[in-house]
Amino acid sequence: MITNTKPSAHSQEGLSRLVSLIWQHRFLFTACLLFTGLVAAIGYMRAPKRYHSEAVVALDVRKLQALPSESVMSPLPQESPVLRTEIDIIGSRSMAERVYANLGLGQPAADKSSKNDRFVTASNVDSYVKAIEEILANVRVMNDGRSYTIYISYTAKDPVFAATVANAFANAYIDYQIDLQTTATRRVSDWLGERLGSLQKKLELSEQSAAAFRQKEGLVSMGGTNLQAQQLSGLNTELTSLQARLAEARARLATATEVLQTGEGVGLTEVLSSPTIQLLRAEEARVIRSIADLDQSGARMNPQRPQLGYQLASLKSQIRQEVMEIVASLRNEIDINQKQQSEVYQNLQDVQRAMSTASMATVHAGQLEREANANRSIYETYLARYKQMIEQDGIATAEARII
């Protein structure tokens, strides 16, 4: 259903009365509007001019690596909370104090007609605090949320002063980063230097303790092998050699004994090498040939025949006597060898007992050496890091730049 609504007579009457009232007082309304506009214009013309200056700082995601070693401070993580923190640092009171000191704002500012942009000499704490508060009130630090760029703006009546303070905040932030790295590097370097002194003393004491204990217990090491182990090896080698020589001497003695029994000693080395036996053998052979010649000639009743027989018997007796001396020498050699074996075996047992007794000392010496090696490793690690800190001193770079 379509309905037609018309304004009521009461509402039309109210609107007519309002228009009539405005028309009757049109001069008063016009005067009020003109007066308000005039006051606003005069206030705008008399208000001091404010200049806005801005400095732009970009966090550098690249890191200068002058040395292969790591720096004391890790680079800034490129994350939103870190960026927010850096913005807070730039707008902090400590950064404002840096700017105040760098620009010498205790002296009168360039625009002396402005109370807001003029700082009197900081003769007391109140004036200094007031100056810092004024700097903080006029500075603004922000980021667009899409980049690592930080915008530092400052508002003042003097455009030059506004630009100077904005740039001073940017430079103060750069100096702050460099000072932070330099201070941290030097602090760590000083601490490492002090620590190295105590570590060096500890290393010397541990090495001296290990060496003194080894010397006291007789645990001398030569070429990475314990001295007692070397002695044991040498004695075993000597004992084996003596046993081999004893077996050889016994074999020669058996041969010499057989020579005495059979009267044949041609194969015996001692018999063949004896000059006396060689002469006796030669003489024996001559006598035997003479007897054979007499027998072949049929002169068995020759008066030389008995004499040659006695001479042959005498030669055989002398040869037997020489062989008996050789046998006695071999037996003496065997006796000496057996005594040497007994001494070596006794020494071998002594060394084995000494090694058994020194086993606990060896374990303790190993513990002392491991402690000394651990101290040496720690000392070398600290020393290498200390040298790196010395090389890094003076090459600190800021992780931001003014663009």
C-alpha cells in the first residue's frame, strides 16, 4: 500500500520561525562571524612559525667482516621487536643527553627570541633536566613498518636548528653503536687478559706437578714409551739371545764329547780353528806316513819303527788333551751363559714387580697429565680469543647508516 506523508503544520511553523529569527538578527550574526575570523587570523599571524626537519637512518642488514674471527657482539637480528627497540633507544633520554653534549646546547641557541628553542647555561640540575625534556618533547622517531628505515624528525622555530638536532640524533645513534661495540670489545679483552694470567699460572702448576710426580715415582717416558716397559722389552730380548747361545754351546759340547769318545774331531769348529791341534794333526799325519812307508818296505824290524809308534801315541795324547781343553772351555761358556740367564731373569722379575708396584702411580700420573692437557687446551683457547680481541680493537663499525 502506497501512502503519502506531508510535513505537519507544527514542523513547518518551527522552521519558519527560525528563519525569521536569523533574518531579524542577521547583523549580529554577521558581526560575530567576522569577529571570530578576525581573531583566528590575528592568532595565526602572531603564532611563531614551526619548522619540521627529518633525518633518515637505515639499519644495514650487511655486516662488515674485516677479520675471519667472530666479533664480541652479534649483529642485530632483523626482526620487528629489535627494530622497535632501536627506535626506543634513539628516542631515549640517554640519546637526548648525547645530543645535548655533542651540540653544546648549554649555550644560547641561534634564535634568541624563542623561549622554546633557547637553552640557557646548565648552571644547575633543573635547567639541565628542562633542556633534556624540551629535546624529548620535540623529537619523534618512527618506522613505516615495511622496511629497516628509521625516520628521526625534530620540530623547532629555526629550520637550521631543527635540521641540526635531527642530524645530531642520527649521528649520536651511529656513535652509540660504535661505542657499544668498542666498549664491549675492550671490556672482554681486559677480562681475557686478566683471565689469561691465572690460567697460565694454573697450567704451569699442573705441568710441574705432573713432571715432579713422574720423576718421584721413576715414571720416565722416552719417545712415548714408559722407561720400565723399554727395560722389560730389552731384558726379554737379551734373555732370548742368551737362550739361543746356550743351545748352540750345548750342541757344540755334545760334538766335542763325541770327539773325545771317537777320536775324530775334524768337523768341530773349535778343533779346526785351533793352531796347536792343526800342528799336531800335521805331525801326526807325517808320522803315520812314515810308519806306512816302513810297513810297505818290509822293514818291520827297523829300530825307527818303535820310536815312530811312541811318537804317534804321544801326538794322539796331545791332540786329545787339546780337545779336552776345548770341551772344558765349552762347559765354562755354558756355565757363564746360564749365570747370565739367571741374572737377566732376576732383573726381569724385578722390573715386572716394579711395573706392578708402579701401576697405581702410572694411573695417578695419567690423571695429572690429563689435567695439564685440559688446562693447556683452555689456555690456548683463551689466548687465541684474546689475540682476536686485540685485532678487532679499533675496527668497530655501526650497523646503521644515514641516508
